[in-house]
Amino acid sequence: MTTEEAGSAPAPLAILNVLWRGKFIILAGLLIGLGLGWYYANYVAEPVYRASSVVMMESREQTVVNLDSVVGGLPSADQSVLNSEAEVIRSRGLLGKVVDDLDLTSDPEFNVYLRPIGWKTKLQQNIMALLGADVEERALPPMEVQRSDTISMLRNVINVRNISASLVFNITVETESAEKSARLANRTAEIYILNQLDVKYDASRQATSWLADRVAELQSDLESADAKVKQFRSETELVNADGLLLREQQLKDLRDRIENSTRGIETAEAKIAAMQAASEYPEKAQAAGDVQLQQFLPRIDQPTIQTAFDNRYETLMARANTDIERLTAQRETLSGALQELEGQIQTQGRDLTELQQLTREAEASRLLYEHFLTRLKETSAQEGIQQADSRILSEAVTPKAPSAPNVKLIMAMNAILGMIAGVGIVLLLELRNNSYRTASLLEAGTGYPVLGQIPSLPIRQRRNTITYLADKPTSAAAEAVRNLRTSILLSNIDSPPQVLMTCSSLPGEGKTTMALALTQNLVGLGKKVLLVEGDIRRRVMTQYVKRQKPAGLVSVLSGKTDLETTVTYDELLQADVLLGEETAVNGADLFSSEAFAAFVRRARELYDYVIIDTPPVLVVPDARIIAQQADAVVFVVKWDSTTKTQVRESLTMFERVNCPVSGLVLNNISARGMKRYGYGGNYGAYAAYGNKYYIN
């Protein structure tokens, strides 16, 4: 995108302008894309036929130990189940059966090793043969490799699609043969159904075998558990929970009796201690707690009574000691019985626990054995009643017309690609543009003013330039030259330029035509003008004006002739012309001489204006030397041709010799090209409104 475009219009609009300017390139890309698409669809692409078979899934939970899995209803299947079944149909294992069943390894469409050798391989073999190298014949790989690659090719042409919100699958096959496509689609569906039956049969048979082995193991475990229970019962004292409970009750009674004996001993010992501590008869009677001793107390003063009291008291103490001994012996006996009973209870409790454990293990083995025996019978009965989880709804029909190539689609896609390529080319060319198309761009890029914008002249021969400008004084080109003349003459009002110099970066930019046009225009003002061909190396001025005298600029500078007798008056141009002539002297040396400076001074005296046409700046240094004698330097830039680098380098060369140019001229502007670039309605002599003012 150019700087002016970016600044004068929004980016999207600027891009559209660029694309509009390149509409013919884009259209050409579209037409080329259409042509290539049509040629490919009709002459290159192989026709492909598509056939589809329809399968409906009737999936059930595959519980091989449950008869309901065979005769039960259809459960709901989620998307993961459907996706899994689609992958099963496209699995290498199932497609391998299709390959073997239909012998696809013998079909060149699927076995690439059976196809003819391609042109690239043939070309390579021919080159090797010409070079004298041995060309080996193509050897077929092992059959395993061929079969694997054939399966891969079949996977590429088969497509399985689940119809949304249903249990239905479309098995679609595309091949180069209509009959082959239908046969492959139908056979794939059939093998898919048969594969389900095989899987079920294998699963049922494996389950039966496993259950039979497991039942035998469980039967052996059950017999072993029962034998352990019987052996334990025979080797231990029969005991049960009720008998163990009774013994625990006896153990509690023994513990209660031992506790009672202990309390009796403690009571007797306390009584003896109290009787031994008593010293008076009332205290002794109270400590003994005997009624008879209480009866002795009123008559205790009597000797006989005292004797009877003492005897009775001793008897009571002896009886208390006897009770202690009896209770102690009783407690020891009960403690022994308690220990013996506790040992029996502990032993019998452990035996009972072990018996219960053995009994539970035997019962568990019996339950497992009965469960697996029942499942074994169910599975054995299931082996003969398997049915597939899917069924074929409709078989594939042989297609009557190819499904591909889709000519319309291919042409549309190629047209789009062609347009995209055209757009890319247009944008690339625009990005790579390095020339000037408008005066504003030229001024912005160089920093120098643009004095004029000259459209291209509708002529074929150079000499017709003067004729056209003379015959068409109101044409756009003539008016543009007048504008240029006005700009030059007004560039310095205080000291109007008299000696004008035209130059350019390279040959062919129209600087000579510009010099002729300025000369003719200045003559129209009634001025006496001298046109000097300063490009003595190339000398193209004779293509515009006729040479009437053999002498020229070199003769004048060398002093062989004078200016007045050497100039040629051109009737058509109505001005004096000093043509160049061939010389062995270097042009730069010639123009650097004092003779040239004197020539310019003499020309100033004889003529109102002197216009010097100089060589290209980037080719030779002549123009920079001549510029030292000029009042105004007019630099010509060819529209949409001279690169920005060339223009900048040329202007820099003038600046380095301290002789900057007076202004620039954008020359040879194509009105049609400006319209194509989108500038036709905005600029100068080639604007859309110019037709109302110019007669071309």
C-alpha cells in the first residue's frame, strides 16, 4: 500500500482500491482457475463410485453368565458405544477378513504393488539406463506386507457414519468400479454381523470352559471344608453354645460363693479382734454379741456368774476361729473349682469358635459352588442361542453414476483459489512498487516541488511530438507544458531563469521531448529560444529535427565555428537548434572547459532563453557539470517507471556539487493507467474533468 493511499483513505478502502486496480489480474486468475478445474475434473481425475449399506445396531449388555443377555430387550446406547462400534467396523482385523474374503490383494486398485510403474520411475530408469547403470526390476514385497498395505488402502476408501440420534450406521465405500463399491459395502456389513456372532460364541465358549474349571475347584474346596468339620467334631468334645452358656452360669455362681466366703472370713476376723480388745464385761458382751452373756451382766458380781461368763466368752472366741478356718478352706476349694471351670470354658470356647469358622468356610464354599454350578448350566445352554447385536437394514445398490469428481465443486474451488492467487499477485505487485505515480508522492519522497505533470502523447514517432503540440495547442499535453513553463518562469520572480537544463536519471524518461516542448512553448510567447543538444554521446535530437549543417556544439566549443553560423533553424519548432556531433573528447571534460562557459554567456546575449538537453545523471557526470552554468535545472521523472532509489540518488548527486534541482516533472503519465490505479478523478491534466477543457 502506498503512503498516499494509506493517508487519504481508510485501510480497508485503500485495499479495495488496490484490488479494483488489479481486477483484470484477479479475473485472469479466476478464469485460469476455472480452466484448470474443468480440465482436472474431465481429463485428470478418475471417476469414483459410491455405494452404502445400512446397518442397525441392537446392542445388549454382554453378560455371558446371564440368560437375559440373549433374550432381553435393547438397552439405551450412549455415544461412546456408537463410536466404538464404528471403529470396530473400520478396524484392521475386520477389514482384513474383507480383504481375504474378496481377495483384494489381487486388485491393483488396493494393492499398489500391482499397479504399473509411474512415469517418474520410468524416467528415472531410462536415465539410469542411458548412464549405463543396471536397472533392477521391481520386486514384490512379502505377502504380509502386501496384505497390510491393502488393508490400509481399504480403510482409506471406507467410511462409517452414525446417523444422528439413532442406532443406524451407513457403511460407505468409494472405488473406481460401481459393482466393486456395492460388493465391498455389502460384504463389510455381512462380515461385521458374522464377527459379532463369532465374538459371542468365543466369549460363551471361553466362559463355559472357565466356569467348568472353577466349579471343579469349588467342588474340591467344598469337600475339603466338610472333611475338616467332620474331623474336628470327631477329635474334640462335643460342645455347643447352650452348654457353654450353662458353664458360664456355673462360673458366675462359683465367683459369688467365693465372694461370700471372703466376706464371712473378714466378719469373723473383725469379731475376734473386737473380743480380744474388750477388757470389761459389758464391752466383752457387746463385742461377742451373745444373748447369754448379756443375761450374765446383771449378776456379774457373783463368782459363779463370772466363771460362767468367762467360759462362755472363751467358747465364743474358739467358735469364731473355727468359722474362719472353715470359711478359708471352703474358699480355697471354690477357687480351685473356679480355675478348673475357667479352663474348661476357655478351651471349649476356642473349640467352638474354630468349629464355627470351619462351618462357615464350608457353607461359603457350598454357596459359591452352587452359584457357579448354576451359571455353568446357564452358559452351557446359551451356546446354541447367540444372536448378533446388529442387523442389515438395507444392502448397497450399484450406483449408476460416479459420485466424484464433482465438476461444479472442483471448478468453484479452483475459481476461488485462482481469485486468491490473483489477489495475492496484485497485493504483492503493489507492495513491490518502487516508482512514483502522483505528484504528491514525488514531492513527499524527494522534498522538491513538482513543477509540472505531463501526460503521454498519443504519437508513434518522435518527430510527431512537435507536430502534435503545434496542431493541438489546447490538448491536455500542451496545457500541461504551459503549466510547466509558468512554474519554471515563476520559480524565481526576482531573477527569472534564462538558461534552462533538462535532465533525468536514466535514458528514455522523456527529457529530450520535454526540452522540445518547452522550446516550442517559449517560442509561442514571442521569445527567441535556442535549443542545445547537450547529450553529445547519444545524440537523439536528429529524430525530432532535421540536421541541416554538419557542424554542431563540439565545433562551436572548439572554436572551429561560431554560434551564429552553426545553429540550425527548425521551421516546425520555429527555434534555433544546436545539435551535438561526434567527438573523441570526453563530454565531461568538454563541458568543464572555459569554452563552454563562454558559449553559455554568448547564448545569453543572443537569445531570450537557452534550453540545454543533458545526458542521464546516473550514467555520466555531464549533467552535473552543465548545471553549474544553468539558471534552472528541470529534473524529469518518468511516471510509474523510474524507481525511487534512482530518483533519490540522482538528486543527491546534484546536491553534492552544490547545485540542487529547481523542480521535478512527472512525465509520460498514462491517463488510462491513472484511472486503473484509481487516481483519474483527482489529479491535474489527466483528471476526469479535464475532458471539458482539453481537445486532444
